[in-house]
Amino acid sequence: MKKTLFPLILLLSVLMIACKPDPIGGGEDDNNDTLPETPLVRKYLVREYMTDRNKPSLIIKWNDDFTRIEYITTDSGSMYQVNYHFQYYEEDSINVYTTVPEVNQGTYFFTRYTCHLNNGRISSLDTYFNDNFKYTLHYEYDDKNKLVEAGGACFVWEGDNVKKMYYSNGNYTIVYDNVIAETVDPYYTLPYLLPSSTQFTSCGSYITKPLWKNYRKWPGDYCYDYECDSDGYVTNVYIITEEGCRKLIYCYEYDY
């Protein structure tokens, strides 16, 4: 395992994070419930599981210093597996193209897309099906560089966490009314909010979701329990059933 402690200034200069979250323990929105400023540990999600530890719902391969993603695999080992490969063109754009196993039953919106970057953030994203252009998604940010819209999906922020998600046509709204302040969200250090190419995926509409600094409770009336590592990163999420049983629903693995 690679173990590197990055200075704060270096972190902010090399990480091209769309939502520009503050490093752990830093920023104006911190309070006494957040993680201490030192030691500064920054971990990166490499695997996510949903109940089945033999079939990762998400695999992320990073370069050596975690400044770039090389590929992402969703729903590994299933009939809906999709592999996303990343090609970088200086600081201007990223081309993401997909491959799938021979046995695959997914329905796809696109087979590749190009992210156009402006000051390290996505300004627009062009989608293609094979070589045919389909549509463009536009990304908008507020005066604090928080992502507030991506292709019609709108986000309302409170500090370093999204509190509400809705679509610009008003048809769909999710309110995130709780975050667990002393835990770190697995997607926190991921660069960019990137769409999924298929509707059949355990990751939902996105393959990366860097919209929360702190782990959030999912909407609904269920009770949850969380386990974290020594640095506050969530490692396991359990749902508590009506009978009081503790059922594992998410597992996360990190590297650093």
C-alpha cells in the first residue's frame, strides 16, 4: 500500500476535483465535529461492494500519485459490467470510452464522452454512440466553485455537502437532510461528477459522485449503522431491519 502524506497546498494544486471540496479538517465550514487538521490523510476509493464481496459494484484504477483515474469498472462480474477507460489530453479534455464483456445485457445511452475542462473543472461533456454525436451536458458552478448543475441535474449545497438534488424541469427531487459529520464520504476525493453510460448499474446515474465531504444518510425511514477506519473514512454500511437485524449493504476499500 502506498502511504503518502500530501501538504495541503500540493493537494489543492494537483487534484482536479470538480466540486473543489476542502481537504479534511480544513475550510471555513469545519466545526468541532469534523476530523482534526493533523495528521492530514487523504485516501482514495478503489473498490465498492454491495452485499456481495465477490462482485465489486465499482473498481477504480488510479495512477501512482492518485492525480488521474486510468479506468473504472462498474458491476464487475455481472451481465451489466461496463469498463470506462480514460485518455487525458493535457489539461484541456478527457476522453472516456467504454468496453463491455462479450456476455452483456446492458442498454446504453452512449459509448464514449469527452469532458472539456476549464481551470481544472468540467465545463461541458459531449456524448457519442459509437462515432455519432448524441448530446452535450453543460456543467455550471457557483461563485465558490461548487457544482450547481450538470446536464439538467441541479444541486443545492450547505457547506461542503449537497443537501438537495433536483432536475431543472422540476420532475424529481431528493432531499439529503442528514450527513454524519464525523465520517468521510468514500467519493469525497474523486475528481469530477461523471455520468454512467447505462441505466442498468448499481452506481445509478453516475460512476463518480464527489458531492459530499461527510457521509450522508440515504433518504427514507430506515435506520443505518456505520463503521469507519482510524481516519474516519466509511468502510461498512449496515441497514437495521424492523426485526432489529444488522444487514451489510455497502463495503468500501481505499488506497493512499
